Amino acid sequence: MESGIQIKLSSGSNRGKNDEIDAYRISDYACTQLHKLRFYQFLSEATTRLQNS
């Protein structure tokens, strides 16, 4: 997950705002930051229960 402010700051000065432009900026950011991608493996239900007890 990436914070919205990080995506906003990465694209510099922006004019105009609508859903189509926002979607393009988010996808562009995701493509340029692909090299930083880290996969997250969720904990099993049993592990979660043990941690919460």
C-alpha cells in the first residue's frame, strides 16, 4: 500500500482533477515504482488466533 500523498508528491505540479486523470496518475506511479514491489504474505488464521490470545 502506498499513501495518496506519496503518489501526489511524486507527480510534481498537477493541474486539473477528475477520476480519469487520477486513475492515470495512480497507474503511472505504480508502473514506475514496480521495482520497489514487495509481496506481502498474510498470516494464517491459526497464527492470527495465537497472536491475539
